[in-house]
Amino acid sequence: MNRYKKVVVKIGSALITAGGRGLDRDVITAWAEQMAQLRADGVDVVLVSSGSIAEGISRLGLKSRPRNISELQATAAVGQMGLVQAYEACFKVHGLHSAQILLTYADLSNRRRYLNARTTLRTLLRFGTIPVINENDSVSNEEIRFGDNDTLSAMVANLIEADLLIILTDQQGLFDADPVENPAAKLIDKADARDPKLAEYAGPSSGELGRGGMQTKVSAARLAARSGTHTVIVSGQLENVINRVVQGESLGSFLEASEGHLAARKQWLAGHMRCAGELCLDDGAVDVLVNRNASLLPIGVKAVNGVFNRGEVVACRAPDGAEIARGLVNYPSDECKRIIGKDSRQIPDILGYQDDPELINRENLILMKG
């Protein structure tokens, strides 16, 4: 019996392209069969797949990964065609429709676009399809430099409120040291996803095809854990690995989410990669947010950084600069600057109107510390 009902599977570039030699149809066929079996068992599956740039390199006959951004974007566009065709053919064998979704981090950082993406994904799952998600590398160069879809997969897990994120890699899992340099290195079979030691264990990326390494996988697990999603980092080369993990078999590194699912709005806030601005708080405001579960009032804010509109996400920083919370702000930056440090009862006199007495309502705010 499957332990999980909603699963995100992420597949990396090196794994899906056999080290850069073009798409490995055999392994794609095997993974598609496993995901088809999950669908037959009533499990919702979303696939986040790298490989477009690596496939484009192969199709164009390039000797190495381009460094010029426009060439990378063009390579991704060429490779995406092969990637989609491969998945479509493999899922069709099992009577399943697949759906291509290309996202940028900006899509998940804008509240309206986030909700649109969530609604589309939920509808696709209700239709019984397998959504195949990739970064929109051909139009956004930030994603190319950022990573290898690890963080995107965690944000997708947040988006659909997944129970489990499976990151398939060409490594056995996370070790407490580099197993290549240290034969005595031990596999971390289970840990809290928020354990700071995990970041120390993860080393830098050494691959040319993708820009993700174990560091980005650990960061992705931490991000996924904020919405109650567990993460397994495991070798995609193991037989029937996806189904075995979903059924609860101990494989790879299980990074546990210590908390349950957050409300959908707070999932989005926690997974928000970039904030439009910052509110610098005094010690009293920090105490109110952290210890009293209250809203943020203007009187506790000392400074406003950045230019933002009402409803955008801003970071709340303690006097030492640490981000302790983030939330949807009720006033644009120019008006925030006029009312910070003031009693909320003065807002109508200062601005000529008052939408809310708070800068950020408690229901639109999430703590980032701890």
C-alpha cells in the first residue's frame, strides 16, 4: 500500500541524459512505467524534469555546455522539444496524457500567477494526467544560472501540497562526507530536513550538465519541509525506485518534514524566492511577531527598503538584519515610509484613508526563523 497520495518526482540532467549523450530512452521508459503504476493506484504525480539544455547540446552537436546566455536559451528551446516528445510517447503507452508546463520563479513569486499555476496543476491532476514541469530556460536567464530544478521541484511541492518529493539523482543519497574522497563516509538514511548539519555534509556541484549539486537538493528539502512535504534523495538507477520509495521502503536519504501542511497562502509565502522589499523592525516588533503570534503594526517598523505595491511580499528583518518573517504588505512602499513608527490610529490623518490598521495581517505572515 502506498504511504503517500500526492508526489512530486524530480529527475536531474545527468541522470536523464546518460551523462550528456542525449536522452536515455530506456530509463525514461522505466520511470514512466513506475509513475503510470502510481496513477493506477490513485496517487497524483507531478514530474519536474531537467534535461532540456543537455538534450539540446546533444541535438545541436555541441562539444560542451554554452556559456553565452542567448546560446543557452536557444539550446534549451531545441532540447525541450525532444524532452516533451520522449515523455509524451512513454506515457501514451500506458494510456496517460502528459502536459507540459514551463515555469519561471517569477511565476511562483506573483500571487495571481501562483494561484493560476496551482489551479491549472490541480485540474490536470483531476483529469488524470502527468504534468511535466521544467524551468522556462528559453526566456529567463536567471533560472539557467540558479540551479538544476531542485528548488523548482520544492516550490512545485509547496504549490500542490505534496506529501512527498522524490529527487532522483546519480548518487545513492546524502553522505556525511564525500564518499569519493572518504571511503568511510556514511549515508544519511534519515534526518530532519531542517537540521543545519545537512548543509555541512553537502558539497559543491561538480557537474557540467546541470547546475545543481547536493547543496541545492538539501536546500530544496528544507524548502519543501516548510509546507509539510517530506523529501527523499535517492539514486534513480535503482530498480523500480519510485514505487519502492512511495511504498515506504528505506532507500537513499529520507529528509523529514517536522511540521504538517501550512495553509495554502502561507505555503506560498514560505516558498517565495524573492521579496519586493524589506521592513526593518525594532526589538519590540520582533517579539510581537515571534512570541505573541500577532500582526505587524506601523509603530514597530524603523525603515522601509525597496519599492513595492500593496499586496506584494516583503521581508521583515530584525535589528541584526536576520529575516524573521515575510508577508503580504497592506500599503505600498511610499505610504509605508509615511506611517512607520506611528500609531495605527494616525494612519487616516497621515494618508487620508485607512485600509488596514496593520502593515501585515497575521494571517498573511509567516515566520522564517527556527
